[in-house]
Amino acid sequence: MPLDNATTHERYDESWAVSLSIPASKWFKEDALGDSLGAGVWLARQLDYVVSKVYMRNIPSINANKLVPDDTSIPEWVETVTVTQYDAVGMAKVIANYADDLPRVDVRGAAKTVSVKTLGDSFGYNVNELRASRATGVGLDQRKADAARRAVDLKIASIKLNGDTTFGLYGLFTHPNIPEVVLPTLGDWTTLTGDQIFANLNAMATAYYQQNLGVHTANFLELAPKAYTAATSKFITSPTPTTPLAAFLAAYPSITAEMIWELQGAGTGVKDMALLYERSADNLAHYYVMPFTQLPPEARNLEIVVDCMARSGGVQIFYPLALLKAMTT
């Protein structure tokens, strides 16, 4: 039966799929495990367990998943996605009675098409592993399936943060449309004073609200480890002794600060990056066209192989002025 805790894309009837694929194997009927019916039922149950468990396993947290929201609404069969960015133009004015020259306002849109790419890997068990597992009663090695799941998750995380220039996919750190501010005091934040770090943080906030005229409200400040450590360990002297980050967050209570190790070396020239933005699916999203999916097991030569795949359209930023980046080294 379909798994209750799996997403729409992460479901299929594993027992049905295994029962269809295994008897079709010519080697499996007699050569691999002997009793074709008993072996087939046993292997179907084993693979059913492995396939089911990989969906239930908690994969270690990857920061990319919280930095960029996923959009899974796109059909998994599409090859391209067209995004239209709209901008309102025109302004109202004071008018006199019976005026007939009211200014026109309009909405202009620009369409952009992005390609969807497929990721894949696989895991499998050879004849000797199947024989040994059945003879000893020990289940098939779950670590192979977990490794396949993690490999896909790590590649998706890499695309979400850094994109893939080979295939034209944008990531959050490499997207060309994010504005960048030059901070008042350049250099490694560990060498700056607390007052200089506080001035840099304020410069980011000022530039952020100036660029979007208050349309967006920043809710997350992401800092690389060195910058975060410096901002939380050094002190400013005015108005009362406190850390630069504590003073900044007191001035902007809507903002939550996070230390993100992936920001280390993520900027131009392998510099550490800081990111101030309004994290919302309305502003940016990763097109997760097909989340991690396991295909039915197949017999190939002397193996039972499970292919895994996912599909991504990269990161799209719908409102660039909702984000701002700066270099902290």
C-alpha cells in the first residue's frame, strides 16, 4: 500500500512493483535462490521493507532546505518552466474636479523560461548478497538505500545553494539578480571592532529598505561562521555594552539571525557571504519538479537494482529586491 508519510511523488505500491519485476527475471527463478516462488516472496518482502524504510528515515538536516522554499506544484513530466515577473508602473496624482487627464497605470511582465533537469542514482544487491541474506535471516543492507537517498538530497541541496552552471540552473548564492551592497568597513570581520561590525550590519539593513522602499520586510540574516562568531563575541560601547548582533537584532526585531556554514566561501572570489532577505515562497522558490522517487526493482544480470531519481528546475527569484547580499571577508 502507499506510504502514509510519503509525499505525492514519493509513493508507489512497492509490493505490487516488486512482484511484477522479480518473476520476470530468468536468473532468479532457479539460479539465484533455488525455490522460485518462496524466494520471490521472500525477496519481495525484503525489498518492500528497504524501499519503505528509506522514506521514513530522517536524513540529517541540510541548511539549503530551510534557506530556499520548495515548489512542488509543477507537473513532474515538464521539460521547461516559464516564469513571468510583473512590475507595476505609473503613479497617481492630485486631480481637480471634472478632471479628464487621470494618469494611467499598468502592469508589465517579462517571461523567462528555465529548463528542468533530471538527477539519478541507484542501489542494488547481487546474487551472493541475496543468498546470504536469505540463509542467515538477516535483512538486506539498508545502508545502500539510505546512501542513494542522501546522494540525491545532497545534489538537490547543492543546486538550491550554488546551482549548476553546466546545465544552466541557478542557486540562491549564485543567482545573478540579487543586489549586493559594499559594506563601510571591508575585510574579515574577525579583525574588525565591534563598532565596525555594527556599522556594517546597519549598512545592510539601510541598503535593504532603500532598495525596496519598504515593500519587503527582512526576516532572516544569514551569516558565515566567522562573521557570526565575531558579531556575537565582540562588543560595542554605545549606548550600553553589548554585542553588535544583539544591538542589531534589538533595532530590527523582525529579523532572525542564523549561522550558515555553507556561506563560507560562497561569495565572489571565494569570500564569505552575508544574506539579508525576506524568506517567503512568494519571493523565491526551488522548482522541485520531482522529489526523490524510487522506481520498481529490476533484475539486471546477477543483481536486483533499484533506480532512484529526482527533477529540479533550479532556484527562481520572483522579487529580487526582497534579497540583499554582502561580502564579510
